[in-house]
Amino acid sequence: MASPDFKLIQQVQQSFNIRYDEEDYIEYDETEPSASFTEEFEFSRRNIDVFSSEASRCENVIYPVIRDVYKHYVGKCSLWSHKSLSYNDVLTGTPDYIITSKSSLGKTVLGRPVMIIAEAKQNNFTEGWGQCQAELFASQKINEDEKMPVHGIVTDGELWHFGKLVDDLFIKNETVLAISELRKIFGAVSHIIGESTAYMEA
């Protein structure tokens, strides 16, 4: 069973003995969308049906948001689009987007995964979290550090759900952010990346 075959969080929990909890743990940096992002995003929102398909959601909403936040951490992290992630025959898949530490070998080599971003296909957040949680567990094993938080985002572009895996505990953030709360989304993603890079540098 590869990571995409996990359809429910419960499947991942039972397969790998992961506990589940919910709390509001997300903090928000004061990171603002760049002027260029804001201009392009407003243009797309006004002139393109950005939520008309899964591809459109990724191209016009999800990836631009992640990429604009990532620019603040380009010296410390790498951003990957549809990059294969594999720990073993069971824990293998291709997340929509991954943020990792920056490898000393350059941009062609995957560093330590710190964030997995998964699109909620057909707005199905249940299946999105099942797959994302399996990829978080794979990331934890690749990192060889169970105490290091590995973060997940499942989104359809309109709603943004957050969760993290630390040791054997998966915590889902209770607050769901809407795309209308764009600055909060930027602040949340920025805080997660900043916290992750600080952990790796400690």
C-alpha cells in the first residue's frame, strides 16, 4: 500500500500506531504577501475562474501562495513540486508540494522534509488528510528525528487545514483558514517554516 492508497487518518493511525489530537497550535508571523503576488492574485481572482478545476486551484492559488512565502526562506529551504518522496515500499508517494531543508548538494537533492502540502482532490479533506498523514510519517522516518515536527497542509485553495506530526502524536489545528484570510495563511505558513528552520539550526 503506497501513501496515496491511505484514504483515512484512521488507517494511518492503526498502521503506524499514531495518536490523534486537536488543538489550536498555529501562530502567525507578520509576513505580508509581496506586491507582485497581490497584483497577480487579484488579476487571477477577477478575471479567471481559479476554482474551476483541481489544476486551476493548484496553479492559480495554492502554489503561488506557498511560493511567495517560501521566498522569505530561500536561503535555508527548498521548494519542490510533485517530487517523489519514498521511505520504503509502503511509505512512498508524490506530494503536491514539499518544503525541505536546503541540501548542501544543491537544488537537485531533497533535504529534510519539514512541510507537506496536499491538495484536497474533489474537495475531499478526509482522503487528503489520510494521504498527507502517511507522507508526514514517511518524512519523519526520512528525517530520522521523531522529535522534529513535520507539518502538513491540506487545502482546496479556498480552505486551508493545518496539522503536524511530533513523535507518535498527530495534532490537527482546530481553526481552518479561508482564502479570504490571506494574511493569516501567509502568517501561518511563514511561522511554520521559520520554526522548522530554527529547530534544524539548534
